[in-house]
Amino acid sequence: MSLTVYRKAHFNAAHRLYRKDWSDEKNAAVFGKCSNPNFHGHNYELEVGVTGEIDKETGFLIDLKILKDIIKQEVEDPFDHKNLNKEVAVFKDLNPTVENIAIEIYNRIKKRVGAAFQISVTLYETPRNFVIYTGPV
């Protein structure tokens, strides 16, 4: 029997959507207000789902305290109250769209929980705009 447990988290971060190889005019045309050279911020809401088999000995799928600590170490500590473009190494050359942020979060968490589990990352950039990433196809 397989089931999924979820852990919610939150972080605030600033970013600018733009391509360095494009002019300010082209960036503004494609990314609109999100390409503001002075950056803008979001209150991101995160849900991480972990799917697998329940451990018969403990009754846990995964100890939620362990998942909480992984999310804190891999997401909250490095992303919260940061300028993603300037302070998070991967986004110095990767446009920090909500899609790319979700994939980065997935990769960070997946390496910590291991192959025994499938994971999903649901990342809300606003209450109405969100992505769900379940790994490479």
C-alpha cells in the first residue's frame, strides 16, 4: 500500500525575471512588471508530498520531523528573505521563475529523502499562481 504525506512551509523572497542577453525592452515585453530592475517579492507557500510504503515497524511513511528539518535546511534557510537572483547560486544564471524554483526545491529535497520515496513539490507564488512538479518524465 502506497500513500502520500505532506508538509507545508513558507518563505519570502525577491527576484527579477529577465534574461541577461536580452535588452530591457525585450525583458519588459516578455516578463512585464516581473522584470523590474529593482526586483519584486513574493510570499511563497510550499507543499512537499512524500509518497511511498509505510514502515511496518514504526507506522511512519517518513518521520515528519525529519521532513520538516530537510525543508528548513534545503529551502527555508537558503531562500527565505533572500534576493534569489543575487543570493542563491543556482539563480545567478537561471531565471528564477516559479517553475525553476519548484524544480530546484524538488532536486534539493529529493537528494535528501532518497530513492525509496517519490516526491512532489507544489509551490504557490501567489494564492492564484502555482506549479506542481513531480520530477523528470
